[in-house]
Amino acid sequence: MEQLEKINFRCKPTFREGGSRSPRENFVRHHWVHRRRQEGKCKQCGKGFQQKFSFHSKEIVAISCSWCKLAFHNKVTCFMLHHIEEPCSLGAHAAVIVPPTWIIKNSLKASTRRKKRTSFKRKASKRGNEDNKGRPFVIKPISSPLMKPLLVFVNPKSGGNQGTKVLQMFMWYLNPRQVFDLSQEGPRDALELYRKVPNLRILACGGDGTVGWILSILDELQLSPPPPVAVLPLGTGNDLARTLNWGGGYTDEPVSKILCHVEDGTIVQLDRWNLQVERNPDLPQDELEDGARKLPLNVFNNYFSLGFDAHVTLEFHESREANPEKFNSRFRNKMFYAGAAFTDFLQRSSRDLSKHVKVVCDGTDLTPKIQELKFQCIVFLNIPRYCAGTMPWGNPGDHRDFEPQRHDDGYIEVIGFTMASLAALQVGGHGERLHQCREVTLLTYKSIPMQVDGEPCRLAPSLIRISLRNQANMVQKSKRRTSMPLLNDPHSIPDRLRIRVNRINLQEYEGLHYDKEKLREASIPLGIIVVRGDCDLETCRMYIDRLQEDLQSVTSATQRVHYQDQESSFPRVLSVQRLSPRWCFLDATSADRFYRIDRSQEHLHFVTEISQDEIFILDPEMVMSQQVGTPPGMPDLVVEQATGISERWNPAVRKRMLSDSGLGKISPHYEVPDKQKDASQTHMLQSPVSSEDQALLQAVISGDLLKFIECCKKGANLLIQGPDHCSLLHHAAKTGNGEIVKYILEHGPSELLDMTDSETGETALHKAACQRHRAVCQLLVDAGASLRKTDSKGKTPRDRAQQAGDPDLASYLESRQNYQMVSHEDLETAV
């Protein structure tokens, strides 16, 4: 082992020298690296790798190839020295990896040495040499129909910090010289370098604006044929990514599966439209109002709109440019959008839009209808999705006089909105369908807010012509039927599948998603469903929702659900809290971990792709009434008949059955007082009036836990004002009394958790972070306290811990905040 550890493995070769006289090698050798953490099993002995969880451990557990990802134990019996110089197959993603033998470093000495030798053939290739002059590298590919080389462009500014993480992962799986950071340079140089590579594909990691940027550069370079572009959605709206089945946002899907989807994806066409702007010829020069003379973009891929939605977007962009420090959070951005939309709704700034526009589509004047219906927003739509996933054209079967919308038919859809129809978009409504046309002429007679693919401006009175520009090649994510087990044998696919559904809460997933066995043990059985063998996840969701409804109706009427514990004769009570609307499927088939499946991509996955006999679902709003561990051999869900139907009206029983706020074990002797229940419904703190409330307040101030519990059992109200006009939880967190904090979290109403101080705007987590009470902070975070909520000075709990001089606590809160951002935000910004 010492001999293997002393081997000084060289850096990963990403190119080859151009001045070498040796013949060109058409194969790549393994690139071995030492690994302190390794998933999977040893190629030689087939055993797993012992993981070292200590941050200070420097022990090398494996030797792995950075190209093909083969791994061996760091032992002479497993890793032989002859492996060092063996050729490498580049692994499962060999078809998309650009081999280092293709990338040749330019040698200036070699070119000057051969200056004297000239010929007619040399002169004929002079132009090609001039193209490569000044470039450090030249690409000389070897054509193969099996190769689909991939260029990855990552915009780190999209999606918070996700872009940086994705950039590093792609560099690990691919050749780093085929992965490009768009914050360092644009895509032009990379596309020019790889323009002659056959079967080239592009992956754009960012928002829809990043995709439009790359498509515009491809237009300028006039590559033939133009490479198809896939999308990894890291932006906010991601409407184009949704249209192409890539989903509304990146969660935590393994990069290896993303590469497989890009390789197997179907090439489709995307219409692109020109926008030509001229001065309004009907108005004299002196009557033209102030405003921009041209649009931010002269080509659009998604949509072009004017009116209410553009006005809200314009206000957001103007405010962000004036105060960029206030818009560093996606959650704040959403709140600003909502506030700006509400303000614009009250001011009715776009109510007269129909009086100042003229719209002609393929010779048909739509102005009378627009004025009759008094539209406040007009959208020219190229793709079915708009405004972070809504479908303004409606469902495909809901068209009467119009054809279903497509992104490759050469037609653009014209839709009008009133304020009512805009609001109905978020609940499945649609706008007024006006026309499907190939050309549009738009005249405006005053300065009107407009937006092109999310880029807003206020355009002066103008004449705008919309016409088809070209069609771009895009990669659409397709249903991977090849992953069905034994697909070539139709008799092997069962007609029916009996599958157990297991439920996982967010806290368990965050802590154990890299340990599949422990996460499996922490899951809670929800029930059993029977589906067809070729059922997809979208259909499976319907069965699970129906199962949940049946379970709720049974447990609330005549039955109670228990979880049978083999270690005790006492059946433990589980929460039968309803599934939240934001639950999602987990893929349990990957080698190292579980990962979430975006809801918009459920129709692309079969049930058999993610499991065989059980399904795991993640409910981010699920709160467990007890930390439940599953003994070996998954026990069944036992349904016991209750003694009487009247028992369901007992507050204590309903507290145990339908608890959605308790975190620890609920005492079977404690019942929720009616006074506390009424107070929790009002979400208001009351002054301590009764003697029990006064005693409860004194117990909190003195830190007497036993007296505090005794007062609660006597009916004292937990929703009373404590010292400094804040809640009892605020005071206990501020003083660092963890036992009282834990008791309040277990038995108190849920609104106490994120309740803010009326004077400072601080939550209980703010108070604990200011005083550097780490244990209390952990209790509150585990209970689900918001880490993104800001006080009256705009500070988060992490900021307060940093100001208090506790960097370790601040880094802990920041890491937990990142988990909350991934799980609680849907990566969408809707107007």
C-alpha cells in the first residue's frame, strides 16, 4: 500500500503537443488519481470502499480513473502496476467526451522551421492556417457515427450558486476543455474552435436568456449543419426548457444521467422570429414621446409581449439596476414581482393599452376585437409555455377554431389578456385566442412597456414587424424506453405491478440522501398501489393521490393507523398528515444516492425506471410526530378498527392522528386546551391574564422546565406575550434554554416557529443566532425554521451569527439555507 501511495500520478492530460514527431495515438490512457472517498465497488475484488467520514483523515481508500471512473482498492492485490499504462475506454460517456488526442496545442517553432518549404498544396491550405493563427489549440477530430461530442456552456450567475457546482461536476465527467464558463468569456471562441467537429451537440446550462445567446452566436457563425442545443435549466422561468421536457429547474439529478439524456435526446426544430422596429410613420416627429428607439433583442425564441406583464418586468429591472444589493435572493425577487404586480393592478397603468395599438396579422386587422375586449396585455407566443410554466393557449383538446400550438410549425400565436385572465393563468386558465399567423404588423401610438424573452424596455411609438427568421436545432428530452427491464422480451414485462409507496420527509432526505440504506430505514410506508407494467410516473401520481385520499377518509372516520414496532409490544402512532401538493418522486436506482425527479418530467419516466417493488416519495412539508426507525424487513402498514366513531372528535386523538406541527414524541397525557387552539387560529399573542399564564411566564423567565410543563398541563396558553413583547419561544431561544425551546416546539402551535418580533422583526432563530446558542439554533432549524427570513434590517439568521463573531455557526446556517433554497423554491418567477 505504501508503494501505491508513493506513486506520483501526473495531471489529467486534456490535449497533446503539436510539435511531436511521433505518430499520432488514437487512444487515451487511463488517468489514475488517489481518492479519499469513493462510491461503488472495486473492479478487481468486487467489494465496497470503506468511507472515512473524518474531515481530517488523509487516508487514501481507492485509486480511480478520472476518465472511465474505474476504481480499485488502494492495495497491491487489487491495483496492479500494469494498469497504469493501459488504454482507457473513456467509460459510459465515451460518445460525448472530446478525447485529448483531438485537441492539439499549436507549436510556433514547428511553423517557423518549415517556412522555406512551399508548394502549390501548401498555398491552397494557407487560408486554413490563417484561421488557426493566434489560437493556442486546434481541433482535429476523427469522424465516427457513434460519436456525439458535447460542448457544455455554464452560466454560473443563473440559479444562485448551482451554476458553479454544475461547472465542477461536468469538468470531472468530461474533458475540461469542452466545458466553458460563460462568466469568463462568451461562447463565440469555443464554437469557432469546434466548428468542424462532426455530430457536435451543445448543452446550455442556464436560463432561457443563455440559450438565446448561444443561438444568436450560432446564427452569426453560420455553422453547417448547426449543432443541436440541449438545456439544463438553471434560470427562473425556464419556459423553453419546460417545452423541450428538460423541466422547470435543476434539482439534484446526477450529471451522468443528464449526459445520457443529452446523448439520447431527439433533435427537434424551434422557430425563431425577427423583430424589425421603425419609427411610427403615422405620427409627426414632434409628437413622438420619450422612450427607447429599439428593442433589447431583435430576435425572440419564446415570446414577445406588451402591456401589463412587461410593465411589471420593467419595474423589476429598473429597481435591480438602481439597488442591486437588494436583489440577491430569488425569494426577494419573487416578492418584488408580486408587489409590483399588485401595485400596477391598483394603478391600472395598462388599462388604455387597447386604445394605443393597432395589430394586423396576415392582413387581418385585430384592432376592433382588441378594443372591444379591452385587453391590458398582448402576447405573441412561439412556445406553449409562458410566465414560468403556464399555458396561455390552453390545452390541446380545447381548441375549436385554432390548431394546437407547436414550436416548429412556422406560426406564431397571438393572445390577449385582461387582468382577470392573467390571474387565472396560475390556476390553469388561458387567454383569449386571437390568431395564428406567419407575419404581424404592430403599430403603437404612445410609449408602451414591452419585453422580448424577459428583457424589458419602454419603446417609443413605433412600427414593429414580426416575421419568421429561421429554425434552430434543439435537443428534446425523450422517454427512455431502453431503460425498461428486458424490453426486448415482451413477455417479461408484467401486466400489473404491486408497489409499496414509502414517504420521506425533507430533514431525513437532507441528512441521509447519500446513505441509501439509512434513508430507506427512515422512510414511512404510506400504502400499496397496483399499476400497469408500462405505467409512467405522471399516471402513478394519480394513484398515489387517490391512495392518500382513501387513507385520509378511512383514518378520519373509523380507523387509526399504527406502525408496528418489533422491539416493543406498544404500537407507535404515526402522523397521517396529508401529502403536500409539492411532493415528488425519488429515483432509488442510482448507485450512490437518491435524487429528486422534477414534476414536469414525470411523463418521461416509467415506474420501473426508479424502482421494482417500492417507490420513495419526498414530501418537503411533512413533519414527523416521532423519529421512526424501520426494523430489518419492511413491516406492513397495519390498520386497526377504532373502538368508536365518536373518538375522532377527541382533541387529543386528533392531535395524535393529524399532527402537522409536532417534532418529538407527543405526550399521551397532554391535550391541547381550547383556549390555546383558539389563539393559534388568530395568530395573535395575548397578554397573560389568568394565573396559569402568569405562572407560565415566570417559569420561562426563571428557566424552570418542570414548572413550565406543569403550567402547560393546567391549561396555560403558549401564545402569550413574554418579556419585551415577544413570544415565549423568542425569550427561551434568546436565553439559550434548549429544554423549554424543545418542549414548545413539540407541543406548541406551528405559527410560533417563524413568528417575528413586532419591534425588531426577528424570529426565534434570529435571537438564538445573535446570542451564539448553537444547540438552540440546531433545534429550531431541525424543526423547519426559515433560514431566509430577514429582520427589519434585512439580516438573515446567518448574518446575525456572523455579526456575533461565530463563523462556525454562520457556515452551518448557510449550508442549511442552501438545502432550503433547493427544496422550498420551485425555481420559477411568475408575474
